[in-house]
Amino acid sequence: MTGNDGLQAAGRRSLVDAAIEQLREQLSAGAWPVGSKIPSEHELAERLQVGRNTVREAIRVLVHAGMLVSRQGEGTFVRSTSDPAAVLRGVQRSGVRDVLEVRAALEAEAARLAAVRHTPQDIARMRAALAREAEVLAAHPERAGREATVEHDLEFHTAVVEAAHNPALTEVYRYFGASVRESMRAAFGDHEMPEVVIATHEELVAAIESGDPERSEAACRALLAEPSAAVEQLLAAIAARK
């Protein structure tokens, strides 16, 4: 059974997942324009041939994803026809180089903004993350810069980005920061990446604390130059073996 706007009955697989996918496809296709009210739960349940609880759960997921917005007493309206999850899935399919380049761009801009917007608490947070990272390096010198310091290193870079005090930038970076770590692990393994150098991180903190945007950006790019170069070398080596 197919509704007049293209909705199809959900099959025996996960009914909620099927309903989500059907609604997402219709939203992306523009079946309901941004700002318009979508059909009622009862009507959608009939079109999809599922229960109202299934429709309600599917709508909840799409509200959380930012495609829909519910207004008490009014109904559910279209907020966006673009699915952020699809964008993130696209990022996941990108190569290590691609993700690292975007992350570097985000961090460089964040460092510039942090130079003029940081608080004493931001600087303290960066230094605390570096101190924890240094402790791990001292305790596990044979694992320096690899899995033993991954979380602390990400904590440091996240602190730098959050010091820019731009919520949108922070949320985008949180995804890329985790994505590039996973991409590197999957493609090469941590053992092939360069070890962490605390001194370059400390220079970035000093640059931000000085309030100089240009110096901060330069320090950030210098910090990321070595892993970027390592990625290029690894990609070249992989290409040469093919």
C-alpha cells in the first residue's frame, strides 16, 4: 500500500527503523516544506501500516536529529529537509587526509578565536590536560603519543576549541575530533603515527594566552603539521605498494 505522497508500508524488519527511513526520505524529497506541519500520528500510522507508538518513536528520533520540531498543542513541523546524520555518515566515508584537513581548519580558526575570547579557566583546562598527558608519557614511554595518550590529547584539543566560545564550532569539532582518531586507527594503527610532543602543545597554550590571533593560528598549524605529514607519507607508501 502506498500513500498519495509516496509513503510505503513498513515491512517486518524493525518497524521503527523502517518508519524513520520512510519519513526521512519524504522530508529529504520535500514532500513537506520547511515550516509546514506533517500529518498527524494517526494518519502516518495508517499510511505506514504501523502502530501509533511506532510513528511516535520515529518522530522522536527525527526531532532529535533536527529534522522535525514538536510544538505542544500544535503538532510536529518540518525544521530541515537535510539530515545531519547523512552528513556525518558521509564524513565517516571520507579518507583520513580529508578528515584531518577539515579538523585542522577548524582548530586553526578556533585557536584564533580563543586568543581573544579565552578565560583563565580555559587556559587552566588546557594545562591540566597537558599535565595528565605528560604523566602518561612519563609512565609509559614505550607507548608515547599512541593509545596511552589519545584521550588526554583529544581533551586538550577540545579545550582549545571550546576556548573559542562558539557552540556551533564546538559541536562540529567534537565529531571531527573523534572521527579522525578512529580513521587513523582503522587505516594505519596508532603505532605508525608520530609521538606527541608536549612542547608544541605548550607553545599553542602560550600563544593563546598572549592574546595574539596570528601567533595562535601559526602555533596550531605547526602542532598539526607533523601528523599531517605522517599521513601523507603513509598514503604515499600505501599507493606505492599497490
